[in-house]
Amino acid sequence: MTLCYSRFIWIFILFSTVCSAQVDLYLQPEISINYTPLNRWSFNFGVGNRTLVVQDGVDKWKAQHLEFTHFTSYESGFYSKISLGLKYRNRDWFDPARGDEYRITQQYSHARSYNSLRVSHRIRFEQRLYTHETVYRARYRIGIDTPLQGLALNTGEFYGSLTTEILYSISHNARPELDQRITTSLGNQIMDGLKLQLGLEYRFENHIHENSQRILLTTAAIYKI
């Protein structure tokens, strides 16, 4: 339990430091439903939104988008899955000048446990479809997660995770873009099949040209059927 409280304190300190540095801050809540029948297939459905809270040290509270996501996955081998994802991101309701986004994702993931520690890898190729252009993006993420109380996660107990991801984007209308994301999360197994999670994601965007930084405070409710 002491480790759990320490993680809360660490997140709070980092959050306060970033805010004081006037990095743009976003709030991103999500709800996710995972359906896993007794075979190799699994299905994920999600809905979420993003709100700009602080920009250049000024309070904004401006909604950015509302999105709907679906992934169909197939267990391709030991510890591995291949997936196809579809996403619709409605931005027109909040800023008509930006337009909506449709996204197609091809994914390979590999996750293996070593005692209580799980190590995961994820590779994604995405086609982001906008009104006047298509952006092609490649992503690689590596992460670890572990229960914070004992060797296995039980009802009422906490877990923590840490990931880092690199992203490379190209399109006909813009120069290539290289991004980096670092995310830490703390969650709780509220009841059988339901997890609640709080996360902090730090984004370094466009390393190649004009680097910018932003932070996302994420909340998630994850329900497994």
C-alpha cells in the first residue's frame, strides 16, 4: 500500500511541475468495453473525448473532439495478437474548420508476464483520413505493468503501468513529423471485470522541426465481458 501512495504522490508532483511550466494541458476521459469469447477472437469498443484545459498558461476549457473506436483482434500465437482498428473522431461539432477524422489501424502486439511483471510491445500502422489529406503514421510502444499489492491483481487492489512510444508521420501536405510519448498510469480493480484508471501522458511533438509539448490527464473505465 505504501508503494501505491508513493505512486499517487509522484503523479501529483509531475503534474504540478508541468502546469507550472505552462505546458498545454488536456483532459481525456474514456470508456472501454472488452468482449473476449472462448476462442482466439476478442473485440474492443471505446468512446472518449478530449478537452483543452490550459493553453500557454491561460484557462480554456474547450472541447476538441468526440471519438468512437473499435478493434477486432485475433490471437495469432503465444503471447501475440494481430488487430484491425477503426476510429471516427468528430471534430466538426467543436471546430468546423478542423474537420472530422477517420482512422484505420493495423496492429501487432506481444505481451508476456515474468512473475508479477508484464512486458508488452505494440506496433501500429495508421491511415488518418481527413477532408484534404491522408496522413500515414507508424508507431512503436513498449511498456510494463504490475500489481502493486502481491503477485496477482485481485478485486480492490491497485496496479501501475509505464509506457513509452515513438511515432513517425508523413503526408503529401506537410513535412515528416517525429513524436515521443511517455505515459504512467495507476488503476484499481474495482470489481470483477471492471477497472478504473488514472493516467498522465507527456507528449513531445514534432522533434524534427518545431518541438512542442503537451500533457494529457487521462481517466478510463475499462469493463471486460
